[in-house]
Amino acid sequence: MRLRRLPLNLAALAVLVVSVFPVYWMVVTAFKPTRDIQADTPQFIPLHPTLEHFRTAVGADGFGLFWRNSLLVSAGAVLLALAVAMLAAFAVARMRWRGRKAFILMVFIAQMAPWEALLIPMFIIARDTGMLDKLSMLTLIYFIVTLPFTIVTLRGFIAAIPAELEEAAQMDGASRAVAFRRVVLPLLAPGLMSTSLFGFITAWNEFAFANALIIKNQDDRTLPVWLSSFGNIFGTDWGATMAAATLFMVPVLLIFLALQRRVTTGFIAGAVKG
């Protein structure tokens, strides 16, 4: 049995190495002195680690401002998506109404559509409505992009919660809204965490829309756009660029590590039901 699983384990190990090595190299480069980065022989472990590049990245113009912009846009999109998707998922999972199947089909089609296909239409809409160079437009776009996945995942999670629990609460005198708030909502915690983490990562890492819609007002740029121009500011300072990229990765990594167990539970429950 172990011999049969050996090829699969080796393949999984190879995929892991290929996936993790670029991230490892980015972090290692951030701690290397400039002379080691430019050396002909690559060093896989920094022999003389330094924090100089991190000080350069943190001291760059707009570092704190662009962090704030990314946090506002990402958090706003996630909160909007959760509020709308929670109601839509409940209606799809619990209620029977005309057009329900067509609505579910449209949500799945919207989820499968490539986000890049929306770039030109969204740019035209933002231009014609005077919403270019506004973080509110960027927040709405991220909300639209993450909404289908959030609805699909929460629908599966709500379907996994026995309807008898709500019925029992209603028999005790609670309204449907109160039963949802006191019975269903607490049980949705893993699903809410998994979908909110996905939405946050999507908005936090997104580059194309932010680069296309924030053109004139440079103070409204987000971290991915700022990071793309980082090399132009510091020339060939790859250490500072890698340090900035490492700092950019840290918030999502910490959130995922803190919520890992609940997030995994939420994805599994959302995938197997509904």
C-alpha cells in the first residue's frame, strides 16, 4: 500500500516545492544584503541577514497611505459581500420561489466568468459615471467579483444546518428573522470566515482593476499597484522590492493561520452540501 502511494506522495511533494519555493526565495532575498543578492552564486540561506531592506520599504513614500487604502477597500468589499450573500444564500437554501433555479444558474455562470472580461465594461461604467479614481468604485467592483462565490459557499453551509432548528425556535415564539439571527447565524461562523477570507485575499491581491481605474489620483492607489511601481522608485534595489512584497503578504498569512481550522471546516461544509 505504501509503495502504491509513493508516486502520489512524490508528486505532491514536487508540487509543494514548486509552489512554495518562489515565496521562500522572496522572503530570503528580503533579508540578504545587496552584495549577496547581486552575487553570481545564489545563496539559499542568508549568511548575513539584515533588516535594511525592510527599513527602506517602510520608509518609502505612501507606504502607510496605500496600506490604509487596501485595508479599506478589502474590508468594505468583504462586508458588503457577506451582508448581501447571506440573505441571498438563505433565500436560495430555505425558500421556494419562482425563478430560484434560474437565479442559482446565473450565480454559477457569474462565478465561472473570468474577472478580466469585466475590465473594459467596468472601466467604461466608471468613466461615464464619474467614478474613476475613486476607492468606492474599486470597492464595488471587488464586491461584485466576490459575491457569486460567497453566495454559493454560504448556500451550501446553510443547507447543512437542519431546518428543524429554525422551526423549533419559531414554535417557541421567535419570528423568522429572530430565528435566523439566534440559531442560524452562530452556526454559520465557519462559512462566514472561509468566504470572508477568500474575499479579502481576492481584494487584497487584485491588481488589474486597481491599475486601470486609479489613474490620476495616485494617493488612492492600493498596495499591488504601489508594489508594481516599487522597482521604478528604487531602480535595481531588489532587496527593498522583496521586502515590500514580504510585508504585503504578512497580513493575509497571519489571518489564515489564525482562522485555519474554521476556514477549512467552512470550505468543506460549503462544498459537500446544497
